[in-house]
Amino acid sequence: MEDETEEELLRSVALQNAKSILVARQQAEAELGALKDRLAADLRAMTRLQEVGRRCTQLGADFDACLEELLEAAIAITRANKGSIQLFDASSGALILMAHRGFEEPFLSFFTKVRDEAPACRAAMQAGERVMVEDVTRSPIFAGRPALDVLLTAGVRAVQATPLLDNSGRLLGMISTHFDEPHRLSESELRLMDLLARQAADFVERKRAEEAKARLAAIVESSDDAIVSKGLDGIITSWNHGAERLFGYTAQEAIGQPVTMLMPPERFDEEPGILERIRRGESIEHYETVRRRKDGTLLDISLTVSPITDAQGRILGASKIARDITGRKKAEEELRKLMQDLERRVAVRTAELQQANAALLRDMEERKKLETQLLHAQKMESIGILAGGIAHDFNNILNIIQGYVFLLRAEGGHNKHISESLGVIYETIQRGSALVQQLLTLARKTDAKLESLNVNALVQGLIGLIRQTFPKTIELSSDLAPNVPPIMGDRNQLGQALLNLSVNARDSMPEGGRLTFKTATVDGASLQELDAATAEHYICIEVSDTGMGMDETVQKRIFEPFFTTKGVGQGTGLGLSVVYGIVKNQNGFINVESKPAVGTTFRLYLPADPSAERSAVEMIRAASSEAAAGPNGHGTILLIEDEQIMLNVLEKVLMQHGYQVLMATDGQMALEIYQHGKDKIDAVLLDINLPKLGGREVLVKMKQVNPDVKLVVASGYLEPELKSYINQAGVHHFIHKPYSPDEVVRTLQGLILGQ
């Protein structure tokens, strides 16, 4: 019984072992089958890779067909449903879709924006290695991105992206495959994809190198520059069309020949130095030299030489780029000549401009001088306007006073005290009249009473006067040239000018000094630089002192009206202005030299009058004889004067001399009186400044009524234009205010008698 139980137990164990062995054998056979299948798949994949390599070699230049072969191999290796190949564009930084399988829009449009819309590819680009997404719905790479919806719509659940890298690790492109179900690649599939990616990268790199070489060859061949290669032995190994055009040799003629065939003999020594630098790995840039064409003509060229190296960096030869610069050299030579000519012309023009500039400076100085003269003239004109206004009213006042002095002297001449008082009043009147004349002379608004003057006698008389009045600390001296010709001048005005200069000299020497007078005859031609000298000879009167002197700033302003360096109450600033006006009024000019603490010299230049026949003494005698004649007459005289008091004086005096008198205080009244009594009126005394109707208009209308009317014009001042007009109208008799009644009587009597 026990034996049977043991036997059954053994039989059961044996059966169990047999079953286990059977299961193990079945499992082993299944695993072996799966391994055989994987090995078979790997073998097929490897065979496919080899086939792809052969196909790409056969296709050669058909780049797109090779990419299609590579994509088909990737899909087969990974057993994917879809796939694509993108190549990296370094200029834009984007992946460009080059081949694809199984995709339609809108998924394809995402490949144009891979960097933004294909997360798996972007991750692979950034990492530089493969990215495997087994389920896009669970991957953080796609979470929250629009690409997830596009992938699911396209039926994609898994993605792998393998980058194509060159030997240096730079990105060339991307191979990606896509699966309809969640998927994971096996290790063998991953290794095969790595091999495929390496094969694709080599192909792309080789293709791009070929394209670059082709582009370079095209550039070399199409270049206008001569591009020549040579070995380290100096033998030409390549020759482009630019070299043919430049040097005239064909490629067949040049290749295999020494490069010295292009050099003139005097340039042979350049080649060893160039080759030595190339052997050292140096480059030579823009070396200018001379080369010879096939026909023997010489060319100026710019030469750039660079070493040619192999993959290991060994120097095999040199590449030369030669550019014809003959035209540039010729242009440079022409430019050099033009520059020389331009420099010459610039030098000439510069000299001309310097001359013009000097002339301009002279013109500017002259203009400045003229502006100064104009300013001075304007100031003088202002004074003239003031003086003209004063002359009329003030002379009328003096006329009235002088008239009554005349009457009082006639009636009270027996009383000594009254006569003396009237003499003082008369002298005061003359001083007032002289003051008005100074103002008019200052502005050159009075006519000089020219007579022939002996300058030396005038200066000697002045010295005698100031010797009695100036301080004894001032030494007087004179150096008067003998035989000095007379001048035509106004004695009173010239004496006033010399006196003003003497007073200024006295004031400049408060501690004493020397005052010197000199006279001399000067040739007019030697004075051109001072002013416009028109007379043949000038008499120079020099007044110099050893006083305080003046600086240039003061000298420029001394002739300005009211300018003075004296203290308040010590000067009017009119003295030198009066001198200037007197000299100018007598057709002369004045010069001054002065230095501070040295002294001052004034020189007055007045035109000589050697042809004068009457001396001053004769003229004085003639005037005295005229004054001695007794004023007796008869007839009717029309007095036209706006000052009633003066009319009364003149009426009394004229009636005392036997004349009938008619009077008018304005121009309109005077014209009416004359129109009604012209046949009875023998002479007219006409004041030029009248109310209602001016003296000029009265004169014109009287001439219209009676062209032969006898007129005497009275005025404190007559503008030169007005005086000229009156002269042209036939009136030649003038009386200057203030006048004495005797002067009026003599003038009217002479006019009536036709003298």
C-alpha cells in the first residue's frame, strides 16, 4: 500500500516536472521566436540603411530624392505611421520642411513655424539630442499648447524627434516620426535611428559642402578679378576666366607654368618672398605691384595671396586674387596732376584773395572813416539846426537893442556917462553877435567874409594879445616863415580859431610851459593823405604846446560838439568844434598830433591866394571911406520885418535921413502894400523869416509884379541853397543880423542910387 502511494507520488512529481519543462520550452521557443523576429527586423533595418546609403550614392545630385529615401527608412525603422525631415536655416534660425509622409493640412502649416508650434522639435533643438514623447496627452511638453489639438486632430499620439548634428555638434536638421497610438521605441530602434541620423547628417553636410564648393567655383569663374592657384613650387594649378581676361592666357596655356611667366624680369625677386610668407601661413593683402600680359603690356595690379590648406591644416599652395588697378593708377596720376594744378590755382587765388582782402580792409577803413565823418557831419547838422533857430530870434533881439543904442547915442551923446554906458551895451551886443556867429560857424552855417589876409601879421597880433593876458609861466615863441603868400580868409573867424587853440593850450599847461606858433608854405600834393587837397599851395599855421597831451581815444573825439575833458563849469566843449568849422568853412583842413605828457600840435592848412591884389590895409581904407560918406537921400522904402520894435527904430532912422517909410509885419501884408504902391516904392528891406507868407515867396511874387524891384534881404543866416536861389532871382544885396541902422541906410541908399 505504501509502495503504491510512493509510486503515485513519484508519478505525479514527474508529471509536474514534465509540464514545467513543456511550459519552459514553450516560453523559450516564444522568446526565441520574438528574438528571431527582432533580429530579423534589425537585419532588415540594417539592410535598409545600407540600401539607403547606396541609393543616396546613386542619386548623387538629386538631393530631394535622397531625403525621401532617408524619411522612408526612418518610418520603417520606427514602424511609425507618419514622418518628416526638416533642415535648419542658420540665417533665419528656423527648421524648413524638406520631406514628409502621411500629413495633410492643417498640420503641415505648423512646420513653417516649427520653433514656435512644434514643442518636441523645439525641445530636441535646445537639448541637441533625441526627444521621445510616448503619449502626447500626458507629456508636459505639449501641456497647454495649441499643437496638442493639431496633433490629436491629425491622429498623432506619440512623437520622436532626432536632431541631425555635424561633427562639431552644430544642428543641421531634424528627423521626426509620429505614431497613431501611444508608443515607445526599443533600444535597437533607438540605435538604428542614431545610425540613420548620422548617415543623414553626413549626407546633408556633404551636400552643402558640394553646393558651397559649386557656388565658390561659380563665383571664381564669374569673377572679374583674376583668381589663380599655385603650388608651393610656384607652378600654376588653377586659372579662372578673370585671369584669362586680365593676362590674356587661356587656362590650358597657363596651368602647369611657373607663375613668374606673369612677372617682368625686374619683379622676379618678389616671388621667393611671397612663397616664404605663404609657407609661414601668412596672408598678403592688397599688395600693389606690376605684372605682364601675354602681349607684353604691363599692368598695375593689387594682389591678395592666401595659403591653401588640406583638412589637416597642412599648407599645400597659395590662392592669388589679382585686380587690375591700371585705371585707378592712371586716375590717381591724373588726380595728382589736378591736385598740383589746383594747389597752384589755389595759391594764385589765395594771393588774389589776400590782395582783395587787403583792399577790402582798406575799403573798410575808408568806410569807417567815412562813417565817422558822416556821424560828425550829422552832429554838426544838429548843431546847425539849433544855431539856425537861435540866429533869427537872437539876432532880432540884438537888432532891437542895437537900434535903440544908436538912437540914444544920437540924442544923448553930450552926456559922458550915458555915452560910456551905451558903449558897454554896444560891446555886449557885439559879443552876443559873435556868439551867434560862433554857433553858425561851428555848424558851417555862415558864410565867411573872405579877404586877403597876411597870416604872419595875424599871428603876430594874436601873440601880442595873449602875451598881455596869459600867465607869465607860459613862454611864447614863434617861427614865422618869411614871404608867406596871403590867404583868402575871414579875419575875425580865423583869429577866433587861433585864439581857441591858444586858450586850450594854456589850460593844458597849468604849471606852465611853452606855446609856439609857426607858419610855412606847403605844397598841396604833399597833403593828399590828410584830405582832398585841391589848391596848389597851402599856408600851414602850427600851434603847439608842451602840455598834458591826449591819447588816441580823446584825439578821435576832440572835434565833436560839446565833447570836453575839462571839469564841470570849466568848458563848453565847443572851442575845437568852432575851430574845425572855421577851417572847413574857409576851404581848409586841420590835423592834430599829440601824446600824453608830451604835448599837442595843431596844424591849420588854408589855401594860399598869391594873386590877391588888394591888401587888408587897402580894404580897411575903402571901408572907412564908405563909412565917412554922409547918408542923405530921398524916396519911399518898404520895411518888412516881423519885429515891431525894430520897425520903429528903422522908421525913425530912415525918416531922419529923408526917406518915406512903409511898414509890414508879415509877408501877406507886405505883398498887398507893394501891389498897391509899387510905382511909389523905391526900395524894399525884406526879412527872410516872416509869418503868414515867407520871405522867399514874397520875393518871388514881388518879382512877378515888378521884375525890376530893388530888394535888400536881411537875415541872421541864409542857407546856401536859398542864397543861391535869391542870387539867381537877381537880388544881390544882403544885410546880416544884427545890423546897425547906419548899415541899413547905407545899403538902401546905394541900391536906390544904383551903386
